[in-house]
Amino acid sequence: MLAQLRTPVALAPMAGGVGTPALAAAVTRAGGLGSLGGAYLTPQALRDAIREVRTLADGPIVVNLFAPQPVPEVTPYAVALATAELAPFHDALHLSPPTLPERVQEDFSAQLDVVLEERPEVFSVAFGPIPPDALAALRSRGILTVGTATSLSEARALHESGVDAITVQGGAAGGHRGGWQDDALADTLTLVREVARATPLPVLAAGGLMTAGHVRAALEAGATLAQCGTAFLLADEAGTAAPYRHALREGTRDTVLTRAYSGRAARGLRTTFTDAVHHPLPFPHQNALTRPLRTAGAQAGQADVLSLWAGTGYRQAKATGTAQIVASLTSGN
């Protein structure tokens, strides 16, 4: 099915509000593979988002979740260090002192039940393999499965796990590192070539693909699709907050790998927050701890407390409609 798309472009699943149903639908309407990053959504919100895409577009879509994993324990001392680093930022926005909520993530099983009932054409995960029972349930419903690898060893592990395709994420990619065995920062095209040679599975290339030339190079390296996220951050249909958009358009910030916002390595624009946080809690605790600050920062127009996820090529992003961005990524293909 992936090779039969009219356009060899997949939207990267951008959870947290940037990846809207309207954006996913627009990519699908343009002949590509629209994606919903559903990891932070409640089961009902995930169901609503999938159904909204279905009302906006005919064609295949991906739903992406985070692979289930044990929630690490945190000590009172670690929580005290993390909240102390956030306190000045809370004070500046007149927020109550930062506190760690009891619930730090959504229930994967409940989210997966929605996926099984709504039956998107494709289901993908980051941060680990799909559990065997979930893989069997997805396969029984005819849903294509995709894992995310940042290294050749992870790609081989995903192949052995039984997924149908692999997203190969290079080091230039924005957002969270999708792997789980290491924090490899491989060159995207090099890793695509290695994985395409080592496994028979279709490859979705991700990381630094901002132009038609980049897309062609990924396909020539052995990818079936080019998965693009940063290229769509300024799309009209994206849910990118106004201060986030301004920072991207300004183009003056470097990108950094940081654990400051979520506790897990992710690439985004450098901020005063990334510079100030040295003792983040592990994921998903830090992500839950910083959520009120990020929400308030978006409302107040304060970009420096937002997780401004972006790949290294973010200055090439175009502020226009999604259909125009897809066309620019595939001109000459």
C-alpha cells in the first residue's frame, strides 16, 4: 500500500497539537500519507481526531502512539530538583508552583482499542517495538504496522518483531528521538541505505527532508516514502502556536538536543528553558511536569517556555497551504 500512494510523502506524526486532523487530511488529499500523533490524546479525543480526518479526506492515514514501557520511579529529591528549576518560569507567568501530577501519561491499551475499532490504514509507534499481542490484533484487522528506528540494530530488531515497515529516523529530525536502544544520531541517507540493504521491509526516511531534492535523494537511497515533519510546521493547517511560528520564521535560533521539556531526547530550537534545565525528570514525568508551563506560555506568547520542536533544516519551511508544500516536496518526482 505504501508504494501505491500517488505522492511519496508521509506526514510525520507530530503529537502535542501541531499535527492536527486538518493537516493530516490535507496531506492525504494531496496523495500522500497523512498522520495523527495521538500519544497525548485521551481515547475519546483520539477517536474524535480519527473521525474528523475521515470527514475531511478519503484515503489512507497513520495513527501513531508511543510504545508502552514501564514508567520509571522518581525520588522526592529528583522531583525537588526538577520543580526548583521550573519555579522561576512559573513565577514569571504568575502560575502556581510546579507540581508533578499523579497521572503522567495516557493508557496505551485504551488508545489501542480505539485504533482497533476505528481501523486506520496504518499504525506506527515510537520509543520501542509493538507488543506481540497488539501486533497480532492490528494484523487481524488489516492494519499495516510501522516501527521507528534510529540505528541499524533497532531496524533489525523491528524486522524480527514482525512489523510491516520501518521509519528510519536520522539525526537531523526534529522532535523526539524515536528509538529505544541508543541515542544514535545517524545521517538519514546513510541509515536508509543500511536498513534497505539489511531488511526486506519498506522504509520511511525521516530527518532533514525539506526539499524536492531531499525527497528524491531519500527515494534513491532506498526509501519507499519520505516522512516530513518540520517541512509542515508553518503549514496553514498545522496547529503550530503563534509564538512558535514566529520563532521559526525569525530563523535566528540553533537547534539543540534537549531533555528539558519532556525528559526524553528531542531536537528543537534553543530557548532560555533548554539552557536553564539541567535536572529533568525522566520521560514521561518531565513532560507532565512542564505541561502547565507550556500551555501558559503559548497563551502568553512566550516562545522560550515552549517545546519548539524542529529539525536542523527548519529555515527552509514554507508558510503556505499543505497542498503547496506537498507539491514543492515532489516537484520533478
